Amino acid sequence: MSTIRMRKKAFHGFWMAALAAIMLLLSACSSAAPATTESTAANAGSEQTAQPAADNKPVTIVTNGIEMTYPEAPKRAVTMNQHVTEVMLALGLADKMVGTAYLDDHILPELKADYDKVPVLSDKYPTKEVLLAANPDFVYAGWKSAFGDKGVGSMEDLEKAGIKSYLQESSNKPGPTIDDVFADIRNIGRIFRVEDKANELIGKMKAEIEQTVSKIGTVDKPLNVFVYDSGEDQPLTAANNYMTSLIKAAGGKNVFDDIQKGWATVSWEEVVNRKPDVIVVVDYGDKTIEQKQNFLLSKKELADVPAIQNKRLIVLPLSAASEGVRAPIALKILAEGLHPDTFK
């Protein structure tokens, strides 16, 4: 009844007074009625009414193979790994964070002001003692290693301590796509009861991605791409992982996409055999990007590789290569490197 709208025009004062009285009565009844379910709140047609219903309804999600129920939105979250930290900040959840750890490089400029408000618990993964000292009720990790022996303990152990957790699914599954990243953002939106904000963020990312894809146009013959992560005796490269999806979306083909795991150590001989037209150099770690580039350009075994002969090296920060809000940035970097004439 609260959604009924009277559109008839009253012709004299009596009917106007009667109509006003009826509307006041209906409004009072509507505000007094409890919003017991999410669907009831939605039917009320008011964002203000719907929000408490969503907050009071437990959210259950399967993360890392574990069914986790979040009875309420976390209030004291800790993030580990930069790409998930940026997801939280992009969703406007800095005020729900009591700690963060493990940056790969610089935080996104538009998120830095909020990031600076969050305590940094550790340069890498914090110890269990440091984590517990922050008194978190939620831990959000990007990589499975965060919940390993060198991390803060298993998700099951955290659950026993009364701490909920979430592991970025797109970072820990074979062959993830950008859509898998969107699924993670939606899950965090559900957990923190900010689904509208999550959908808004995803919509913005999709629009930026579409701009790049439309500019690339049709690619008749994708360029062969080798991803160089690290390693001198043997290179560590992206195999069947998120990088493969980004490269494909940018109009390229990962030369090691036939290896059925995320990252793989291969031989330089095999790199030469696959004749990459372009090399993507991941920028992170103890070696500077200049050191990595000079190493590749001066390596004798690679002298006849087209990418080296033409000096076609694309620099991609690890933060952009990870499954987070930088997907549009990463795609544009790759597209500009693969199709420089198109993006002049």
C-alpha cells in the first residue's frame, strides 16, 4: 500500500484534506512495519529502507573451497596484497580497515589519500601476533600464500579465532578472466553490504575496457607474446593465468598458454622456439625494470627473437598484472604496446 500514488486532482478543499490525511496514515504504517526480508525491503522501493534489511541478512559465500558465512558487515578488516587492498579502497571501505600489508609498488594515486589513513602492519605478510594485535574481524588476501605457513595461518584457524576471511578467487584459480575479477568485487560488495557501490565500480571498469577494446578493433593475426617475470638461468613466465586473458583481450597470444598452470618455469631454448613478437616485462622484485630489460636485450640466446631484434618490450607493473581494479589500466598498457600505431 505504501507504493500507491494518488494522481487524481482534487477539486475542493475537503478532498485535499482527506487525501493528505490518508497519505499521512499510510506513511506511518509503512515506517512502522519491520523490513523482515531483503525482498520485502526491495518492494518498498526505497534505498533507505532496503539497506537495513541487507545488513541484517547473513551472506554466505564459498571462498577457497570453504563455505563462509558473514553474519554482518565486517568493521575491522585487514587486507594483504596490494590488488585486494585497492579493491577495498575503490569500494570506499577505508573506514572499515584497521590494517594492510604487502604492497607490490605504489598505490593508485586516486586511492592514496584513503590508503594513508590505514595502518601498515608489515612490508610483507604480518606475523600472526601482529595481525591479532590489530583485533581484526575480517582478513582479505590476494594470494593463497597469505594463509600459508609464512602468512597469518589458515582460514580455518582464523575462523576458530572468530575472524572471518576471504581469498581472491580470481587470483587462485586456473585461467581466470576479467569477469572472474568482477565476481570477486561483487562478493566483497555483498560481504560489506555495499553492492550498489560494487556494481558502480564494475560498470566504470567495463566502460573503460570497452573503450580500449573498441579502439583495438579486429585483430586478424594476434602477436605472439612472452611474459618475463623473473629468473636468469630459467625464466618464470605466465602460463594459463590472468595475464593470458589480458593479452588475448589486447589482441595478442601468450606463447605459453598451453601450460596448464598459472606460472611456470621454462627454458630459454623454448622461448626462442616460440618466437615471441613482443615481451611483457613484469615490473617488481629485487631487480629494477632497467636491469630486467638490459638482461633480456643483451642475452645472446635471444638475439634472433623478433621481440629482441625489434626491441619490443612492454613494461607492466605487477600491481596491474594482478586481479584487481587495474584491469582497464593493464589492458590499455598491453594494447598500446601491441598496437602502437593505433594508439598514437
